[in-house]
Amino acid sequence: MNQKQFKRRPSLAIYPGSFDPITYGHLDIVARAGRLFDRIIIAVSHASVKQPMFSVEDRMDLIRESLRESNLNKGIEVDSFQGLLADYAKKKSCFVVIRGIRFISDFEYELQMALTNRHLYPDMETVYLMPDEKHIYLSSTIVKEIAGLGQTPAKFVPRCVARALRSLRAVI
């Protein structure tokens, strides 16, 4: 561990994910991270194991609009990346990654990813944040399932995302 890193509070953190789509749970993590870091990069991954509902560009636009709706846009940048998170973090000269954890099952996967990233970029640390309990059950997968079955999950996503889901459903 590089002891020089801990002489002052890190000012930059990356919050990576697919954000397909962004939910109130994601925004809660952004708000919590904003209390710890001066700048946050929400980094939308091009790689996804699942078939994304929205393009990377659409996800980035929805994130920006959601941040404005939630008054969370101060000190937050939205970007995308391809390839390894460790390589992206090095390129951004960032050594802190934010990850949201809801359940113990999330932790098992996240621990594996954090340890792998530590081997790829030893200076990078992963900080786990839990959302407010009212968002603990919420995931993009659940939101997509609700939308796919004909309902608009307006209670779980910002207005702009609910509109985008309705528009997408009208096209399908």
C-alpha cells in the first residue's frame, strides 16, 4: 500500500457500472459518495453480461438528466469506458472505486472483483457503500423486468428514466 495516498483525503472516486437504467438506489450511492469525495466519475461500462436495454449514450444521457432532477450534479462527471476498470482508473489517475452493496450475495461478487482489481492496479482501493434501506431491494434488473411486463416503475427511477422506459415500451 502506498502510504503517501493516505496523507490526505482522496478527492476523486469512480463509480462504475452498467446503469441500465439508473435507479434511485444508484443515486443514493452517488449522494453518499459525494459526502466523501470532491469529485465522482460515474463510469458507464460498455461491457455487459446482460443484453442492455439502453445504449451507452442513452444511459449516459439518462444519468445526467437524473443527476439534474436530483440536484446531485455538483462535482459529478459522467463518462464511459471499455475494457478493464483498473486500466480506466489508471488513465484517470484515480485510486478509489465506489461500489454499492445491498446483500451478502453482492459482497461475494464484489470482493472477487476488488481483489482482482487490486492485482491489476495495486494502488486502487474499493469502497463499499450501502444504499438507504428503502432502496436496498432495488436493482436495474428488477426495474427492467417491471417495465418489460407492462408497468412503469416510476417509484424506483427518476422521471426521465420512467419516460424513457415508457417510450421504449411503446416502440417495442
